[in-house]
Amino acid sequence: HFHGFGRTQRAMVVSSASVLPTRLSAMKLVVVSGASRGLGLGFASQLLRRAPQSTIVAASRSGTSDGLERLMSEYPGRILPVACDVTEQASTRALTEQLKADLGGAKVDLLLNVAGKLHGGQSSAAAETLPSEYMPERSLGSIDATAMQSVFATNALGPVLMAQAIAPLLAKGAIVANLSARVGSIGDNRLGGWWSYRMSKAALNMATVNMAIELRRRDVYAVSLHPGTADTGLSVPFQKNVRPEKLFTVEYSTASMLDVLDGLSPSDSGAFFDYAGARVEY
């Protein structure tokens, strides 16, 4: 029976969940990593409108940004900005303690792991100014160990450390959503290249399935999401290769992914969805 283990496990996810995934409109507390810019900031902005009773814990390495400040002035009292480095366990553990102290026992309805890195040289600086050696690797010869470890730390380890930190605070029916990418799909890989990014997102997808299995007994759901190519600093280096109709605004990408989360059913836990709600193979 062992070869069918995965299928049996997935079926158990369905049968053991007694609480449906919480709908956006009912969410009271949301944690977003990478919330200072790009898709993270976009998610925060969308959620403030679509989850009108919610408080947004906006976690980012810097703790703030001009965009976040604007949102805070527009929605006073609804955003809690926190400085957190998702690659450092001491930092994510400190986040747990801060939230326990600040939120007085409130439970988290949604954890959005958005912080991501395309290549080892990427920072908050404008990506278009980076030299070519910091672009995604096209061949074995161009791999740099330090750069690859940096990408893995953010894309694969970061969401796991955030899930570890927030797990004790998750409500029944809560969702953990990990921002992945179609290029992290092993089954969909036809072109090769992009070593660090592909490998780190494939590792993240495995973490999503592990989270779904471990958290199901607490009626918590986990999914991976593919945002499409959104017009953010991360995608600037390769936007010229993207058809204009396939380059999404941050608003469209984040709104679409929230629609997917709002339509989840118990049998969806552990799956990988694109922005349109179609399943992506692992």
C-alpha cells in the first residue's frame, strides 16, 4: 500500500477537517511577511478593504516603508508594523512573543508568507541596476554558493520559520498561504536554468504539503500560490520577456490570489494554485 501513501494522506486531510477555511470577510487578524513593498504591501492594502474587521500585522525586515506609512494613515489603528527578518530564527521567535504581548490572546486567521528573493544579489535596491551576475543562473557554471544559500534562506527557510512562529497563534479554520512560483514546479520544468529560484520554490512547495499534513489536526489549511508575473522590483530584470497582457499589476495579482483563498474547501489543503484558481502540478 505504500506507493499510494500520498493519496491516502490527501484524503485524510479532507476527512479530518471539521472547520471550514475562514472567509476573508470574517478575518480578524492577518500576518503578512514582506509587507513593506511589492506583493506583500499589495496584500495588506487589499485585506484592509476585504476583511473590514481585520488588523494586519505587517512584518518586514525594515519594519516600515513609505507605502506602509501611507496605508497606516489611510487605515489608522488597523496595521501593526513589525520588524522581522524571516531568515533569522531569533527574529521570528521574537515576533511570536511580541504578538502574544501586543494582541492579548487574539488568534491569527491568515498567515501570508510573501517575502521572496529572485537571486542572491537582490536587495531593496532597484533590480534593474544589478549586474548580470546577479540575475537568475542560466547554467551550472554560473552558480554561486553564497548567493544560492541566500535565496534558500529567504524563499524556503523563511516561510517555515514564520509558520513555526505563528503556528501557536493560529485559529481554527486559519489558512497558511505560501507565495510560490510556477517555475518551482518540477513537473512543469521544461527550460531549466534559474537554479536557486526554482530549487528554493520547489523546497517551499514541499513545506506547504508538510504544513497541510501537520496542521490539519488543528483545522488549519496550507496552500502554495503562484502570483503570475506581477510588476514588482523582483520581476524588473525579466519583464522585457513577458507579454504585456501577462504582466499583472500588484492589485490584480493580489486580488486574484485572495479570491482563490476565499474559495478554498477542505480538500484543497496542501495544493498549489495559480492566481486564477487552477491547480499547478508540483
